[in-house]
Amino acid sequence: MTEENNDRLSIDLAGLTLKNPIIPASGTVDYGEPLMDHYDLGILGALVIKTTTLEARKGAPDPKFAHTDKGILNAVGLKNPGIEAVLAEKLPALAQYDLPIIASVAGKTIEDYVEVTQQISQAPNVVAIEVNASCPNVAEGGLAFGTNPNILADLTRQVKAATSLPVFVKLTPNVTDVAVLAQAAEGSGADGLVAINTVTGLAIDIETRQAKLGNVTGGLSAGSLKHIALRMVHQVAQAVSIPVVGVGGMSTIDDVIEMLMAGATAVQIGSENYLHPTVCKEIIEGLPDRLDQLGIDKIKDIKRFDA
């Protein structure tokens, strides 16, 4: 990538200057290991690591993945080695790359989120926090943090107070009006939003009459999520003044440009990394030519579509 092309693709994201807007989404590349044999991770705009909790988690029962004709269902259950191992092993292993790390955090209570945020913010290569608000809040009887604007506001406020880093709140699509949740997060100090997380779905094996996932239901991702994500990013971008990172069903250069036109500032690539581990590299390398074809000088010049 030439210096000229680097300049064409660079973006400003809530005070962060990124080489380009392409970011592997949380959970889809673990801590970068699946991509390391394919390309230098330093070409990425940033990387969101697997969601980290205070204690190690084994995750949901197997099977954790079910491939459908239109997407992927997953119920991983936030499987991760816990904050101590992430700080001692995972983040230092990524320090060899010129790569901003966004740390995804979660917990059973707001206090858990705060503790993980405080600890992981001390890592030198972590530049921002992503709040996974789709987790069930045990203090509220299992209601997901991200489905109630008052709870989401409280979570955002307390996480923001626990770190000096930019805080991005990842929104769940499993609500009636995502804009209300976006405004609650913005009003409580969020520096940016990530839209969207997976849509809850179900797949059934008609031979065994059993669910295809060990957890029964799971999150639907990949191509079938794209148009829902575009719609919700468009809604959110119109409702708030902070930047939105678009995610959901992104797999091509044109998907990325479409998401930027919907109102996103940056784009996360999720499940496509499972199927096509060089997808982020290929999108980054192909973006300058596509910008030329569309008569666009710099990627930050892309305007929202005319609604």
C-alpha cells in the first residue's frame, strides 16, 4: 500500500486516527491468531479482540456453530481465557504489530464490566473499549444490558468513568427501536457506537428433531444480516452525533462502501473471516481502485446516501 493510498484510506474515529476503516469484529478472529499466517496484521485499521470477562469462560455447550443456507448461527457463549490471561499472554503477543487494539468487555453485572475495563485499559496497545451490551444482566434477572435504555445508560456511564480511553457501545438489534438505545448510550458519555450485534435465530435438524446448536438459539451473522445492519446503522447515524461503526454481513469492498454511505465511519468484518481469512487484506488493497471508479478521492469523503 503506497503512502498516497494510506492517506486516502485513513479515518478519524472518536479521536483515533486509523490507517483505514477495516476492522475485524470481536469474536471472529480470536486474538488475531487465525489471520497471522495470512498477512501482517499491521495493515488493519484496528482489531477488536474476543470479548473478555473477569474469569475464564468455557462458553455454551457444543455444537457452537450451525451453517445455514443464508448465514451462520453461533452460540459461543463468550468463551475466553479471562482478564489475567488476556493481559499476560494475548495482548503482549499482538504488540509485535503496528495495530491499534479495541478491547471488547463484558460481565454478569455492571461492576464486572467496570473491573474488566479498568484492568484492560492499562495495556499499552489497547486504544479503546467496546462494550458488549448483549450479555444477560444477572442483577436484573437475565435481561440483556442492551435492551433497556436505562440499564444501558447506567452501564455506559460507569464504564466511561472507569477509563480514559474512548468507549464504543455495541448495540443489539433485538429491540423495537435501536435509535432509543443509541441515544441512551450517547447521552451517558459513549464516544461511539457499534451497530449491530447478531440477530437471535434458530436452526432445527429435521432428522433428529433437535436444535442444531447446543444452546438451542444463537446469533445469526454473515450475509443474511447485511440489510438489517444497513438499516439499523442508517437509523442510528441519523439519531446521534457520535460516530457509528457498522458491522453485520460485510464481505466485499462494495459492502463496505454501502455501509459507509449508510452513515458508518468505520466497518467491522465479522463471520466472513471464518470463511475467507484474507478478506480484510483484500478489501483494504482493493479500496483505492474502487474509489477511483466511483470518483471519490478519500474514503472520509464518502457521504451518506440520499434518503
